[in-house]
Amino acid sequence: MNIAVFVSGNGSNLQALLDEASRGRLSGGEIKLVVSDKKEAFALERAEKAGVKTLVKEADPSQSREEYDRQIAEHLEKEKIDLIVLAGFMRLLSERFVNRYRGRIMNVHPALLPSFKGTHGIRDALDYGVKVTGVTVHFVDEGLDSGPVIMQECLEIRENESLDSLEERIHELEHRMYPAAVRSFVEGRIKVEGRKVTILQDK
Ligand code: GRF
């Protein structure tokens, strides 16, 4: 199974996936391509270091979202990509692209969806004063952070916890959960019925 990881920034989740692959724990899955919409993304250095092909496609204001996605899809076809893993990719995907890859695009979100959607999930949860937050891995649909939930784990927010501390703990959780979710997909252990997703047990 060929995997493309989409990034825009630091790429710590990409790194967790690359590490999982290099430990031989993504058997049957290969990270073939890293796609970035930002040429300065540190994630690209991580990909290059791991010997993974990269594609940088920055947004062009004269181009529609559909056209941007269509060009990316051409590359995905060429590489015979089966699974798209969004890891801090800061663009919304067009409906046509989502339809083409429905059920084969995953995202990780740093809060317990459907709470605290959007780009500042960690800070929004902290500012709201919730006592429990967490991480969600989900399939991507045409909405914002609205697709079927694959996996969720929660974290208790400590009294007077700083944003830095919470971010660190959320990222740690992401780096444990996301590779496990991708591994389950690659091993064919994810079953989807409407919004209900079941992960079959590892043998
Ligand atoms: C993560 O917190 C993820 O939940 C969110 O974007 C962040 C990406 O971080 N979607 P990194 O680039 O993987 O370090």
C-alpha cells in the first residue's frame, strides 16, 4: 500500500510515521511521497533525510482550489497512492478531491472532535477551560474536521497548565496514535459503516 503524507510545517507527525516505517511496523505500507504547500516546511527536510520523494506545490492565487488539487492528484496517480495522510496540512481539500479518495484520507486533530475544530484546537480547549481534551484521528470528508472518527484518546488538563505543556502532551499522544491508526489501515483492520468506524484487533 502506497502512502502520501501531506504537510505544511514542522512535520513531527510525519517523523513519527517515518520512524514507524523504519522500524518495519508499517509492513505492507510504504511512504512514497511527501506533499507540501510550503517550500520552507521543516517536514521536507525530514522527508529528504529519510529518502522519501517530495513534492512542493505552493498556492497560486490565480488557481482554483479544484485545479490545485487536480494537479496534486496527477502526482498521486503517478505514484499509485492508496492512502493520503494529512499531517499538519493547512489547506482544505476540494469536494472533488475528497470524493475521489473518500475513505482513503486521514487527518489528526489536536482536540476531541467535534469540539474545538479548526487550526487552534489545543489553545481553544485550554482557553475554554475544559478539564479533558485529547486527540482525534478521523477520515476526511468535505467539511472542516467533520469526517468519521477512527480513534480518540483523552488527556486531563492540569490545574494552571501552560499552553506549552499541553501542546507537548498532545503531540506526544498524536505521535503514538497516528502511526497506530495508519498501521491499522494498512493492515486492512479498519471497517467503516456510515459514520461508525471499527478497528479490528491486531492478531
Ligand atoms: C498537529 O498538532 C496536528 O494535530 C495538527 O497539526 C499539527 C501538525 O504538527 N493537524 P506537525 O507538523 O506534525 O509537527
